[in-house]
Amino acid sequence: MRRFLDLLDLEDTQIQNLLALAGDLEQTPRHDTLRGRVLGLIFMNPSLRTLASFQAGMAQLGGSTFVLTPGQGTWQLETRDGVVMDQEAAEHVREAIPVLAQYCDALGVRAFANGKHLDEDLGEGVLRAISDVAPCPLINLESAANHPCQALADWKTLDDLGVSPRGRFVLSWAWHPKPLPLAVPTAALGMAARRGMDVVVARPEGFALPDSLMERARRAAAASGGSVSETTDYESAMRDADVLYAKSWQAPSVYGDAEAESKLRAGLRTWCVREDWFSSARPDAIFMHCLPVRRNVVVADEVLDGPRSRVVRQAGNRLHVQKAVLLEMLGSL
Amino acid sequence: MRRFLDLLDLEDTQIQNLLALAGDLEQTPRHDTLRGRVLGLIFMNPSLRTLASFQAGMAQLGGSTFVLTPGQGTWQLETRDGVVMDQEAAEHVREAIPVLAQYCDALGVRAFANGKHLDEDLGEGVLRAISDVAPCPLINLESAANHPCQALADWKTLDDLGVSPRGRFVLSWAWHPKPLPLAVPTAALGMAARRGMDVVVARPEGFALPDSLMERARRAAAASGGSVSETTDYESAMRDADVLYAKSWQAPSVYGDAEAESKLRAGLRTWCVREDWFSSARPDAIFMHCLPVRRNVVVADEVLDGPRSRVVRQAGNRLHVQKAVLLEMLGSL
Amino acid sequence: MRRFLDLLDLEDTQIQNLLALAGDLEQTPRHDTLRGRVLGLIFMNPSLRTLASFQAGMAQLGGSTFVLTPGQGTWQLETRDGVVMDQEAAEHVREAIPVLAQYCDALGVRAFANGKHLDEDLGEGVLRAISDVAPCPLINLESAANHPCQALADWKTLDDLGVSPRGRFVLSWAWHPKPLPLAVPTAALGMAARRGMDVVVARPEGFALPDSLMERARRAAAASGGSVSETTDYESAMRDADVLYAKSWQAPSVYGDAEAESKLRAGLRTWCVREDWFSSARPDAIFMHCLPVRRNVVVADEVLDGPRSRVVRQAGNRLHVQKAVLLEMLGSL
């Protein structure tokens, strides 16, 4: 495996093999497997889980990492072709990425959405520009519109907990003080559809996910035997639900227009998950979120501190699935 | 040992065992003892010694580290319970700490005093909030009102140099351009009292340490056979002194009131340690400071560059005692 | 070897041994050579290659690193002697460096030019202040007026590519939106002269390199059989050239005067390397640059993306030569 950019790029057997390997790694340390191997991590945006778990994972496998933060301790990087670089960016990825590939065995890159132009962000221009010039294995640490490490960790979490592959998976929008990227909604939606679940997207008017993302999920569901639907009513969505996956995202209908977005969000603070959201769900329905999560904004304390929450386990599985990805990429070299 | 938050929480035998182990580690490398083990380091404030020595120490023992800096490359963290998180902090320690504990074998946290409310800072609310939810071993890398790694390193330094456990230890306030936390004064005062020394706190009017800290030190002295007193006259304090430990701290009498504090400090630049401070001390009296230290502000070049200064050795001992703490916490797992 | 501060400080045999060792390391991993050894890296300025390659290099040799960034996650450091430290810097290198030397086996320091006073920058005051108090091996990661790691990597690159030691090496100034340090021009000029090449410095009026730097290169050339000349005409400079090494630098004639420098640069955007610069050069003439490089500002896409560019290979050689330096410094201890 040379690229881990989108979970839906993988074959079913690849996904199953990664999940099996992740389960094995959760049980058994392999201290020397990646001895002398180096993973380079480029963070254009903040991180807690990804930053810690990739460093820890490589270390546990006997390897090492280095971390670069363009715009902070490292030069700002340009990704557009043909630009006259007389502004902020001092270096182009066309140099930076091939250079770094000489120092390490694989690269991971985090580059969040710009949040200005929907087509640009959905087009994954930054990730593509980097992938086009990376001669080494490359891992998406969350891009403008995807987060495959999170998706694979979530899949493992559902398997670990015995959630039926035919169960009902509700992806619900939640209120948040800032407009957030579409990366995790895309990843969670695609993952659940690919797993064969009946996926319902609950979101207010104006927050419908872009057609291309819904269509992508529908294709995945068609292949796996799942389904994808959407609604503006979270109460009806939750009926018989097995999983509530909450996440805020900015309004695709007014993407990049901060003022219009703010107005659209104004009356929507009731979109904060509380225990009573689960009244018509299955009794053992679980709550999921990729973290970081704002307490009593996106979800109430009563849910996060209650028995439904699986958010810590989701994050724990980041470590295991990422180690599996690293072994697939580097272990056999 | 699951917590290293306050040196005075430890039994005498625990302290002696750590000091003995630190002495052993200073002589003998143990390259593979912590192979595959990971220490997570969370720095909410700047660091030189702590950042470098914990990374170096884990590496020398065969383990690894990762470093997170909330508010810089990582989300700002909330520590208060029940808050509606619609302000700056994007993640709560109730999620962040259990999540990180899944990636590593122990955590270290640095969280300086807020400097606004004395009771809050003395209450160690941030450290307690983290300790309450940390399922893994936890090390205090300097909290609002303590610095146990420094205290243990200082104890070892006194032992290394053969300073009598019944000697006279002067903790002196010094002038500084900014109001500084009480963490190191607390740690040094408690350490010297617990070691059985005759401790004198020299500080100007208005800079008396809070009653609770003095009382804590007096209890430690009562158990060890030492004593604790205070004075506003550094000259008399220095008579027959074995050790001068200098440190600036903000005025507890006007805590959080920057203007009043500034006035109180205005005439006090003579509180800069010079060689003549030692005229009535024992001939081989030593100078100690936790570092960083401002030259010719807190202490004159003539002292730091002269034969009395042990500040570099103190800092060197940070490495050895911390490796002992790490082995106690992780070595037997 | 205890210091790697200036390539021209080394004997010919030392340089040849480092180049031979670097070539060997490029072929053969030595995973355990530096087991348990730690390199401390102090970055007072941003970095991509140096930050990544030193961390990767130590890891590949079995050792570890820690990174400090004074002024960011670590206190700002004072380097001047005798100062009353009541301003920004909280710690002096007279403490910080000996302290850190206790935690690691070697230190690397990056401290760019201040850009205000030419004599001060050429005097390398910061690097000297650190070297004077460092009890451990010390590596220059780019100082005010030198970059020996880059120079050695460039030498290896010329050897790798079979560029004749008697070939023509053109060091050309290029336009840039900001005034840049003299470190890389100094390093490249000295390296090529020491290698025995016929070196021509092409630069506009006002951008002549300081006499002391030209004289230093002439002495190196005299010993090696090379030559050093300069011109304001890049076209004539390029006649029969084997190598064009481009780099921008601020005008020594108005050093520290931003306004005058800006005026001097105003009409000089034609100093952007294009393919037609090579029309009178040798057919297989190569293009070199230390990176980061601003595309279509310092050099056109057509050159960087064309067959002449060796910039990625130069950067790749940073890893190999630095590992050689580390082994020379630490391997035999």
C-alpha cells in the first residue's frame, strides 16, 4: 500500500486485513518490526490525537518520527502550480515533499479545508498536489474533505462493540461556535455506508451535505447492501438507531460566506445531543464523536459521561489501525 | 508509584529509594529497560530543562516520548467541570487525558499558575482535574504551586555535595521584572524542611509566603527534625548559612493585582544576590537556583560565575531523578 | 571532532573522510551505532531540511533527539556577556548550554543573522558565545554567516555528479522579496573555492560580498588550486559554467538599512534564473540551490522542473553528510 488517502479507495479485503491486523496489534507488541524506519509528519493544522498516536505508534513498533509544522517552526508551503512565489510561502511542495521523502520511509500530511470555496475543498487540491510529487508512501492525517484514519478507527470500534453491519447509523449535525470542515462527516458517512449500515444524515435546512458526498456514500451503500438517506428531523432519525455519530460542519449551502453561515446557525443551539435524543433509539444505542468535542455545545455532559459514550474507545482505536496502516506500508520493505 | 505530584506525598523510604536509584542511573546506562514504552508530555507553558531532560531520559532508557503544546500546535484544553464550551478551549481534559493515556504508558503535565486568584492556584485545580481522570501514571512537570521534579533534583544535589541534613538553608526572594509563580518556592521550602534542615525564608514586606505553605513546611520540619522561620532581613538570614536558594515570586499579599504588586516591588532591586550576601555565611556556602535565572537581576554574574554556584549541577540532577521516577513508575510493568 | 562550525576549519583529510563516510552511510544502514545517544537541537529560527534530517539521521543510527525552540516553546536566550537581563530573554546561554550538555551527547544550534550590523553578523557572536560555554560536541545548523552542513552536502553532490574539481562554479545573486542572510553564500563560496573550482560571484552593484568573505575564499582557492573572481554580469559569468548556484542575499553595501536595500533591489527582478541563463554554459551544466527556494522569483519553474536541477539531491545529501558528522563526533566515544 503506497497511499492511504481515502478509505473508500481500498478493496474490501484490504479493509478487512487492516482491521484484523489492528486487532492483532492491540493485543501483541511488535517492538522491533520498524527498527530504523522513520515516519515524517507534516501538520499544517493543530492536532492532539493524530500527533500523539502516530508518534506513539511508530515508537511502539521500534521506529521513529519527526514532526514539521509549516507556518510555525517551518516555512509556509505553497501547493499551487505556476505561482510567482513572492508572498508568504517560502517553499513549494514540489521541492519540500521529494526532499523529505529522502529522509523518511513514509510521510503523513494534515491539511485542513480552506473553508472558502466548496469545489476547491471537495477537490482536495492540497492533498493531490502533495500526493502527485511524493515518491514515498503517503498517509492522509485529515485533509480538506476526508479523514481515513478516523474512518478506519470508527469501523474497528463498531466491530469491537458488536454493532450489526446492518444496523442504523445516524450521522447528526450539531451546533458549534465556528464553521467546521466537512472532512469527518465525509469520512463517517462513507465508512458507515461501506460497512453496509442504514445511514441517516440528520441536519437542519441549509446544512445538507454536498450532492457529490451523498452520491459517493450511496455508491458505497449500493455495493455493500446498506442505504443512505437524510432528514431535517433528528427525532425521527433516531428511531431504532444503533449509533448516533455527532459532528458539526459548516453549511454547504452558504459555504465560505461567514455572515450567512452565522445567521443560518443562529437558532440551532437545540442541536446539542442530550440523553433524550435516545428515547426512541435501541436501548443499547451508542454515542460516537471523533473528538475534540465541545461539552454542552455539541453534546451534553450527561451523554459524554454516561454509558452510551464510546468516544474514548474510538480515539484509542486510532492508534491500533494506524499501526496496521504503517505495517502494511513499511513492514514488508 | 502512580502519581508524582508533590514530593511531600511520598514516604521517607520512597524518597530515599528514588535518590539511590537516581545515583545509580547517573553512573550506569540502562539502554533497554523501557524499550517500547512511551511517555506523553503535555506542556501548557514554556520549558527548557523539563522538555529536554524528559525526552533525553526516556531515550536513554530505551523508550520514547511525544510532546503536546495545547494552545499552540494542539487545541486549548478546558479543565473546569460543567462548562458550556463555546469559548476558546476546543477539548476537555475529561476526553483528552483518557484518550492520551491509551497512547502511552505515563503522562507528564506542565500547567503554571494563573496568577489571578491565590486560593485557586494553591488549590491546584488544573492538576487535580487532570489527575482525577488520568488512568495512567502521572508526573507533575510544574504545576500552579509545586515542582516535585525540581525538589527531588535539589535534594540529590544537596546530598551529592555533602551539605549537612541539619544545615542552614536560606530561601531568599529576589527582584524580577515580572510577577512569578509560587511553585518553586513551595517545592524548595518543602524539600529543605523535609530533609531536616533549618530553613529561613528571607523576603521583603508583602512577600511572605501564604500561611498554608509555611504551615505545610513546618509540619514537614516537625517530622524530620528541622525548623522553618522567616525574616525580612536577608543579611541576618545568611549568618552561618550553608545554602542560599534564590527565587523570585509574586507578592501573596496583593496576589493578582498587577499594579499593587508593581508598586511593592519598586524599591527592591537590591534583592539581587551578590557575593557580599555571603560575608557571614559558612565559607563553603553554596548558591542554588532552579533556572532559568536572569543575570544581574536575580543574581550577579560574580556569583553565577564564581565557585559557589551549583545551578548547573541542580539542572543536571533533573535528568537522573526523573529517570528514577520513570523507572519506578514504568520499570516493573 | 568536537566542533563542526565552519567547513574551512577542517583539514583536507577530515573533509575527505567525512565524504567517504557519508557515501558509505548512503548505502548501508547502521541501526545500532548510536544506541542510547542523544542529540539536542536548538532552533532559534525556522527549518525544514535541518529539523527533519537531523532527527531522521539520529533515528536511523539508533539514537534520539530533542528539539528546543527558544522564543516559542522555550525561553528566549541571551548571548551577550555582562547584560542586566531585565528585558525579554529569561535565560543566558552560559546556563542553558552547559545544562543541556548534561542531557545529551552533542548539541546543534541554528541562529540566523540579526541583519542589522554587518560586523556583528560576520563576527558570529552568537555562535561563538555558545561554543565558548559548550562542554560537548557542537554542530552549526546555520549561523549568522555560515552553513557548514549545507557546504559539505553540496560538496558531496558535486562529487556524486562527477563535476570536475577544476570546473567553473558560478554563485549568482537572485532577487527576493526580503533581505536574506549571508550564511549560504559564504558557505557555498568557501566550499567551491576549497574544492579547487574556478568560482565566479555574479551579483548586481551594491551586492558585492564583504571583502573578508571574498578574501577567505581566495585563501581557500590559493591552497586548492582554484580561483575566485566576481562580476556584475551574470551572462558573462555563465560562459562555460559547470554549475550555477543561485542564492539571494541582502546588500552588504547598505546592510541593515531596509529602505536603501529595498531601493537597491527595486529594478533587479530580472535576476531570476531562467533556462536562457545557460545558453553559453556547458551543455550539462547543473542548477543548485540550498532550498527553500521561491519559484518564479529566484528561479523559474522551467529550470527547477527541468533536467539541470539538482536541488533535491543536494537536500538529500544533507542527511548523509550529517550522519557522517554525527558518527565522527559520537561514534567512537
